[in-house]
Amino acid sequence: MVLSGIADQRTLESLSALAGDVELVTRAVGQSRGARGGRHASLTTSSVFRRRLPVDVAARGQPGAALALDARNRLGWVRLTPAHATWPWRDLVASRDRPLPPHERGGDPGRAAPDLGR
């Protein structure tokens, strides 16, 4: 799993290379006039290969998602569930925001409050 904010260029290049390339096909239609006033149409097809996952996209990421690499070296975006949105973490965050009862106050301010598993 890769989260956004990676700044290491080698890591980003590796992720981009693992994602592979995609072929983009372009078609262009042209018209020309012949010497005798007739028209001639032509169709040109060309391909260019681009990275499926550009380096800047890997670095920026997607809000609420992580880049996941599976067992076959395929990359894809996986939606993350914020810890504060599901049980039991939601209840722990809510209890952290409530003031502690007097019997739980005091002691070392750097110590965790007791009974976090309410």
C-alpha cells in the first residue's frame, strides 16, 4: 500500500514503471485538392505509448485512497475507510473528545487515560 505524499523520485519512477504503459491511438483525416480540382482524402493512424501511472499522479495520490500492488504486480487505487468512521475507532475518538471524569484526571499528563476500550 502506498499513500500520497511520496517525494522520493526513484520510488515514484518504480511505481510508474510497475503500472506499465498504455497505447494511445490517434487518427487524423486530411483532405487535399488534386491538380484537376478533385478532392483526395487520407487517413493517418499513429500510436504513442504513455505511462499508465505518471509520476506526478503517484506522488499526489487520490483523496481517501491508497495505491495497492497485488501479487501479480498490478497497481490500482483502493478506497480507504477512515478509522474515525467505523467501530470501535469511532467510539474511541468520540470518548477522547469528551472531558475525563474527575477520578480519571490527574497523574502524568503524558500518560494515556485508563480504560480506553469503553
